[in-house]
Amino acid sequence: MIINYDFNHQVQLAQSMQLKSRNWRDVAREWFDQKQNAGKTWLRKFQFRNEAIGMLLPILLIGFLAVLRFI
């Protein structure tokens, strides 16, 4: 009888932890998506305000990534 109770209790704890960790994962994903969208919006506005930089910035970014690739 005690073994059965302990097993049932462990199953309930595992289910509770799974639900709570899923909630935290969803909250973290939502927070990251909001930050990512805000960054994209800011970058778009920056590029449109500074038209000359609008073409230069992607070229610099590609160059920077190429340099990082070979370091």
C-alpha cells in the first residue's frame, strides 16, 4: 500500500512539473518573440530614416559575418 501511494505521488509531481515547465517555456518564447519583433521594427525604421545607410548596413553586416566565419 505504501509503495503504491509513493508511486502515485511521484506521478502527480512529475505531471505538475511538466505543466509548470511548459508554462515557463511559453512565457520565455513569448518574451523572446516580442523582443525580436521590437528589434526588427527598430531596424526597419532606422533604415528608412537613413536611406544611405539602408544599403550600407546589410553590406557591412554580410562583411562582418564573413570575417567572423574565418576567425
